Amino acid sequence: MLCWRCTPHHILVNLVKMKVQAFLLNKEKNFNSLLEEFEKCFERGEELTPFIEHKIDTGNHLPVAVTPYRLSPARQEILKKEIDVLLAAGVIEECDSPYATPVVLVPKPNSEFRLCVDYRKLNAVTRPDPYPLPRMNDLFQNAKQTANIATIDLKSGYHQVPLYPPTKTKLHLCANLESTDFQECLLD
């Protein structure tokens, strides 16, 4: 057994590093075995969640229609491709709706673009959801007592939540190309 008072500092530091590395390696093995055991939970399913439908309650408010934003010809081409991908995947469909919400192409760090929809005007007439979100301070306080924290991000997560049928026309997106309607939520 080593005496920490008699052992040179660099040897103690190396021992601690080795212990930490062994601890982390063991944690990684345990985590990987959990992922393997429950791999079905992490598969990309084509079906939507059966547990909830997204509803947008605007009460008796008149439909919100916003003029599409102008796009350069290059961005119009990018938008056309994005819309074609979403149409082919069944995420959106062509429709006729009194609602119209403009799309925005937001640059990603890798020089690609993310198609977003500017729902600010629709949000302004939507009744708030009564579900109380937890306070961030409470979450951070509880996290201090946690040994491990993981973040799991769903790829196109909102595309996995079905829409309540009367809500579909409220999410009508518009662009200078063509009008389409979302089948599932796109709230990027």
C-alpha cells in the first residue's frame, strides 16, 4: 500500500489518472452494453408515436395568413429540394388552407440549410398549453445529485409526433414555389 505522504506527487497523479481511466472505461462498457441490450429503443421507426397528437388551439380566431418571404433564386432551388424531400417522405402534403406561414432557410455550420417555419403569428393567437414546465433552477438542483447525465437527441424529432387532424390546416406553410401542408409537426 502506498503512503500518500511519502509518494512523489507525479506518481500519485498518474495513479489517480489510471484509476479515473479504468473507472471511465468500465462506465463506457456498461453504457455500451445497455445500448446493445435496448437497441430496439433506439431504432429509427417509420411509425409515429401512438401516445400523443399535437393540437393547436386558436379558439375562434380568424386564420392567420402571412405573405411568403422573398428568397434568392439559389435559395428557392434549395427550398424546392427540401420540400421535395419532405413530400416524398410523407411529412408534408399539398393542400388548400386559409392559413399561410412563411418558410425560412437557416444556414447550418456545414454550409447546408435547415428548413424552418416562422410560426410567430400563429403562436400569437394560440392558447397557451396549461402543462407547467419544470423550472430550470429545480432541474439544475436535482442534477447536482445525479452521477450521470445523458442527452438523447431525436433525428427530426418533431416529425415523429402526429397532428390532431383539425390542426393540420393551421400549419400550412407557404413559399413562392408552391403551398404545402404538414402531416407531422415541424417546429425546428
